[in-house]
Amino acid sequence: MKQQAQRKTVSAEQHKRMIQSVAGTMAIEGLTLSEASRRNLDRYASGQANSQQIIAELKAKYQRAE
């Protein structure tokens, strides 16, 4: 099983700048950062959810009913 890397705590200001950086990079590519995506980034950055949890939630949300 893959071990998770230890996360370094960042200040609220650093967190805000990192989110703005992601949004800016996406804007350069002609993409926008939705509120839902911003919430997921916030949840991940704060440790409330890991990447596997977020991916599972997104798959469940967009999975087509068979």
C-alpha cells in the first residue's frame, strides 16, 4: 500500500495564493475554476479529504445509471 506524504501546514494567506495560482494557470489555458472545484481543492488542502475520496465522489456524481 502506498504511503501518503506528510503535509506541511500553510497559512490562510498562502492557501489563498495557491488557489489563485491554480485559477490563474487554468485561465491561461482558457479554463475556469468552478466553485465546486475550488471547494474540493480547499478540502484537499485542509486535510478534510484525500485525493482518493474526492475522485470517488466525482465518479459517483458523474457515473451514468445503467
